[in-house]
Amino acid sequence: MRNMKLLMRGAAVTALLVATPSLAQSRIDRARTALTEATAKVEAAQTAGAETYASESMAKAQEALRVAKDQMARDHRDSTINEARRASGLADQALAEAERNKGDAMAAERDARRDAQVAAANASANAATEASQREAAQAAAMTAQSDAAAATARAEAAAAAAQSAAADAAAARTAAAQPVATTIETTTTQPARSYSSARTTTRKVVKKPVRKTTTTVTRPAASTTTTTTVKTEPR
């Protein structure tokens, strides 16, 4: 009976000695597998932009991976497995945050682009409106200048007409102030006068009597023109 117990104890010890290397090998494989998986996840998160869009979680995942590698180098298999699993979880979290934040960033970028396009369109419309207003203002200014020039020309013409009228009025006043000479012609006709002239002609004629001749001369009526100049003084 005692021998039987010793035999069974020996068999158990032998089985334990045989199983111990297999168990040790399994823990090493699990540590290596966990470390490889953690490394792949951290690299995937890094490729997805987790360092930019989930920097805090990514930094924690990278630190856990570094610790897992350090524990593996020291042959701390359980610590390696734990830190590797922790690094994998943080890498998954960083990847999810990166995808979410990247989507938000892309949406914000789209909104910013749309807002920029709207702002550019509004700016272009405002610029066109301002240009139209400037053109209208320039046209109004040109019209105002033209109207002002026309008004100036009319004013100059009116001033010239006023000066001419003033000059005419001054000339009229000067002419009115000068004495006016009026010439009146009067024609006086005198009646015709006649007179007789007696002339005695004595001839020595033989045996003829002396003859006396009387001659009557009639002068035509004389016309006399009298010119009278009358000066009229202004009042």
C-alpha cells in the first residue's frame, strides 16, 4: 500500500515536471501574440491619424506598448500580456476617437468651405453693387458738372445781356440828357410887283413927229425860305 502511494506520488511529480515546460511555452506565446497585436493596433491608429485627431489616447496607447515591450525584454510575461492588452484597448479607443474627430473635422471643413464660398459670393455681389453705385455716382457727378456748366453759361449770357441792357439804358439816358435841335423851315412867298418905266426917245426925223414909248416891267413873285433851329433841353 505504501509503495502504491509512493508510485502515485512519483507519477504526479513526473507529470508536473512534464507539463511545466508546456505551460511556460504557452505563456511566452501569449505574451508575444498580445505584444504583436498591440503593436499592430497602435500602428493602425497612428496611420489613421490618431496622433492628430486623438492625441491623448494615442499617447497612452504608445506608452502602454512601450511598457509591454520593456516587460517582454525582462521576461515578465504576465506584465507583458497585461500591458499589451492595455495598449491594444487604448489603440482601439484612439482609433475610434480619431475616426469620430476626423469626421467632425471634415464636416467642419466642409462647413467652412461652404461658408467661405457663400462669403465669397456675397463679397462678389457687394463688390458688383459697389461698382454699380460708383458708376451711378460718377454719372450723377458728370450730369451735375454738365448742369453746372450749362447754368454757368446761362448766367454768363444773362450777365452779358444785363450789361448790354445797362449799356443801352446808359446810352439812352445820355442821349436823353443831350439837347435836341429841331430845324423848322418856313417858306414865305411875296406877291409879284409890277412897275412902269417911261422912257422918252427923241429922234431927229425929218417930217416925223416925236414919239414917246412907255415900257411896263413885271417882276415875278419872290419866295423866301426861313430856317429856324429850335433846341429842346431835357427836363
